[in-house]
Amino acid sequence: MEDLSVYHHGNLLHTQERLSSYRPGGYHPVCLGDTFKNGRYKIHHKLGWGGFSTVWLANDRENNQWVSLKILTADSSRGSRELRNLRRLEKQSQRSLSSKYTVQLFDAFTHQGPNGLHQCLVFELLGPSVDKVLTDYYDSGDTLETEDILRMTEQLLEAIQFIHDAGTGHGDISGGNIAFSCSNLSNVAEEDLFEVLGLPEIEELVRLDGKPLDKGLPKHMVKAAEWDEWVDEDEEDLRVLDLGEGFLQGHEPKSLSQPGQLQAPETIFGNSFDHRVDLWRAGCMIYSFVFRRSPFWYLDDDGALVEQMVGFVEKLPEVWQPAWDRLQLNSKHQIQPMEGE
């Protein structure tokens, strides 16, 4: 783990992506103003990050439009599963079975940096995640309009159907992997876009001992855009994104990386699963559209999680009952089944 005590401390050092992930095989160090692909894409802001990538607001100077530039870690760039799945969806689109509710890939290229060779994916400009918007509604005490809930539900299910028809499973449907489109802002002036995103906030990365930074580190940390002035959820459509956990149907991985509260029951009880795990996760998302929170909570205890599930769906399939009995014995929490809401 990177020793943060050797740097001048600021808020961004602790609230953004882990500095220790800027290493050989890890993140590519990006600074505002950097360009990619022979100067075509210029970085103007940071949109977010995950365990295997950072995402940046870039201007496509060839087409004069704003785009999202996702830069994968060097380790995850080798034989990128996400790019393979995106290409599979492209072929599906060419068969006139397109879904506009899956994220649109505009370009893909590689970039050599101090931490390795990075796969770069250029997408349409995406707005805030569904998680971000729902959290804002929850904090303000507001709820989505019924027509927006129905529209978002229809779009999510259509996107999943499209992914499944392409012979793929998404594997990681969640509020963080569903965003709103941003068609109203894709061609506006920078100052107009920043009114919605907020101005970029940066902190220089400086060592206390005055020594130069390692070449694999960024010169400054950038705060991800907060979208505080976003108000277009009733006008923009959903986009399902991030197929990094996606898989070919019939070639499912042995396990999935899942947030605890979103685990599909077959991944807890069964020896196998398939693309239909996406439907469980979609159900959790639709619940959150209505109630602005997940239907389940998780405290590192599968038994307590399943007991909540039983409160929603009543009896489990008989084939899972022996495993459920064992989970109940080992559960660290005693929870009364939840009443259906």
C-alpha cells in the first residue's frame, strides 16, 4: 500500500482513486490537458473511477463533441473482456437488433504509459449514474415521477434483453453501472458543461521531502465531477455500461464480483449460474427506482441476506433447502423476515 504520509496532505488524496493503484500494471497517470490518439482526444475533467479504470471527460477534436474516455489499468487491458463484449454487441447491432439503451462505443485504441499498455475506450458522453441520482432524491426526500420510473424500467429491461440476445450476460447490473445519457450537453461550450458538472478541482501531488514523484504517479489528483446541477433525468435515457464482468452464455465464469446486497441467490446456493442473474439484479434496481434504496442490506453474512430474500419471495426452491439450513446455523445475525413492501 502506498505510504500517503510522504505527501502533502489534501482531501483528494483520501477521497479519490487509490494512489497505490498507480503502479506498473495499474492506472495510467492523467493530467488535465493531456491528449490521446495523436492529439484527437483532450482531457478536460474527471468523470469517475473504478477498481480497473479511470474515466475522463474528453473533447473529440476531430468531431467537435464531448465524449467519455475510459482508460483501463494495464493489467486489465490484456485481452480486455469488456472490449470483447462490446464488439459482440456491435455485431448484434449490425443485425438490426440494436438497443439504444446500452452504451455506445465510438472508438478503441491503446496508449503506452509509464505503467504499461492501456486499453482506451471512447464512449458517448454519459451523465451521472443512477446511484448518484437516486441518492440525491433520497437525501432531498423526493421521489421519481411514476412515468419516469416506468420509462427507466422499460429501458433497463430492453437493454438487458439486447445483451442476452447477443449471447452475452452482463454480470454486474447495478446503479453504478447504469448512467443517464447526456445528449443535451454533448455539443455545448465548455463553460456551459462545467455549470452542470462543476469546475475541475485539483490538488498537486507533492512529496514532503522534495524528491521528484515516481514516473508512474499523476502530477495532480482530480476530483470527479459531482453533477450537482444535473436536472435532466426526466429527459435523458438510461445507458447500461461496463461489461467488464460480462460473459459468453454457455461459458460462465466460476464466480462473479458482486456487491453483497445485490448477490443473486443462485450464486449463493447453486454450483452454477447463467445470464439470468442479470434479471435478479434488474429487479433490485427497479425496486430502487421506486424506494431509492436497495431492497436488501448486507453485513458480510449470506445467511442474513437470504433471510431478507425469503421475506420477499417466501419459500426457497427445495433443492436449496439443505444449504439454507446450514446458512441459518452459521448466520451471525438473527433477522425477522421482511414484510413485502
